[in-house]
Amino acid sequence: MSTATGAPTASSAATNSPATPVRPAADGDAATTAPASPRTTATATAPTAAKAGGRARAWQLRFAALSLVWGFSFLFIKVGTQGFAPLQVTLGRVAFGALVLLAVLAVRRERLPRSARTWAHLTVAAFFLNALPFSLFAYAELTIPSTLAGICNATSPLWGMALSVVALSEDRPTRRRVAGLGLGFLGVLTVLGAWQGFAGTDLAGTVMALGASLSYAIGWIYVRRTLAGAGQSHLSMSSAQLLLATAQLAVVTPLFTTTPSSYPVIPLLAVFALGALGTGFAFLIQYGLVAEIGPTTAQMVTYFVPVIATAAGVALLHEELSWNTPVGALIILAGAALTQSRPRLNRPRSQRTGSTAD
């Protein structure tokens, strides 16, 4: 499942690969149940329906929670950079996220990958899916609103479609996907106010935010080509990936920043929430959803994130919002939806009831 938000991981990118299909939870349960008598069926209908309704409400609540956590991530970045350097915010983010996943890994008694080849590929994935894009977003939000960063994040499916045509042989361009790419590009120009000469928008910050989304797409394609079907659990690979991202940033951050002289509470809490919730806890919710409702429905969370990021930035950070920003965001999301859509297959008409084959 492609996740342009929160904590993209190697296992999330590999989920979409044909080599690693996801088995929907509970779909096969009925097949293992012996046929019941009419009386048993009648008495069991109400509890079964109630149980199914409870499961539906449960995944919908988790879906909403994931949308909120990822949508608020851009607000957390903005608040975190008010007390710490961008690289320090990113280092704290991946470190807190890694701690959450390692704790769950220990509770479940799973192990980190052992293959040197897997670790080598995860090193590249950690750079393109975590260290680089997280840092670019943190630097970008020094000069652009969190609302704009959240909208730029939604361009990841557009970058992914454009790159996959070249890098992935199974992804062929179609009229629908090309139209989606063009529509998304039009949305970006609308957000930036191209007819005004990009006035009022920090171009460097916006380019960094768009570069972060491009980095996600590069990382996903790399992982699909190298780690699809690696045989490791999602939790194991993602824990290793965040550990590697933490190591990368732990080396780089001291070279470009100085040790903080103080640790203001609000920015520190924002960094903790960004890592523990938006990067660690969100991963656990995400893969619970993928296992329960499938990657196609689960990835719809991507389209709610910029809406929540915009609402949070305007309501809590009092960021200004001109008309072209939400309009452009809607155009971007429409284009992204087109690039991810698939044409419907024509199903043969069912035979009439009671007819017999010749």
C-alpha cells in the first residue's frame, strides 16, 4: 500500500506488488463452518449481524484515527520546528517511531531481518522513504504553511504514476492515468497561483515539499523492484527501516546543527507525537486496516489527509487560506484518484434462472 503520509515503509510499498498479495481477514472464515440447520441459522442471524456491524464500526474508527494522525502530522512538524532545527525534528520523529515498533516487535517475539541483502536494500528505502522526505518537509515548513505542505504531500501518487511508467514494466500508461497526471499538474499550478507569478508563495519551500513527495515515489518503486516477496513480516522490515533512518540522521544531524540549549515543552511534545503517533502507532493501524479491508480501501486515507491538514492549520495555527488553495487541492486529489483507478472489466451476463446448458 502506498503511503505518502506518516511513515512510509518498505513493507507498505511492497504490499502493492503482485508478488505479495494481501489476504483479507475473515473472508475465508465462513468456508470452514459446517452448514447450519434453519433453526440454528435463524437464532444465529442477529448475533452474527451485530458482530459484523461491530467490526465495520471498528475499522471505520481506526480509519478515521489514521486520517487524523497523519493529517495532524504537518501541524506537529510546524510546531516542532519552532523549538528545534528541522533535522532534529526529523531525528526525533524516526527515533520515537522506531521505539514504538521495536516495543511491539519485542511483545510479539518477532525478529529483525537477518539477510545482509535485505538490510542493504532497507538502507536505501530508509533514505528515500523516511530520512530525506521527512527532512525536506521539516525544512519546507520553515517558510510555507503546514496546509500547503499537506497538499503537496498529496502529489505522491502523481509522481509515482509518472515514474512507474518508466521503472515498472507492469504499469502501462492509459488515457485515464495520463489524464489524471495532467489534472494533478493543473491542481499544483492552481495551488501555487501560477497566473499571479507564484506571488505570495515561497517557491523554495514549496519545491522542497514537492521533492519530499517525489522521494516517496522513488522509494516505493525501488522497494517494489528489490524487496517484494522478501518473506519478512511488515513489522520486522519497518522496524529495521526506521532503525536505519535513525542511524542515518544521527550521523548527519550533528554535522549541520548544534545541540539544543533548551527543550521547550510544546515543540518537544509535538516531535514526540509526530514520531510515536504519526510514525509508529499509525503504522500499526495502517497494517491492521490493510489486513482487514484490503489495500485498495485502506489507501483511501490518502485523500483525507490534506483536508485534515488544511483544517488543522487554519483552525489551530491561524494560517491564511486563499480560494485557490482548497480548489487546487481538490483538483490534485481528483487527478491522484484517476492515476490510481483501474478500468472496470466487463463481466459476462449471468444466465437466466432455470436455463440449462446445451
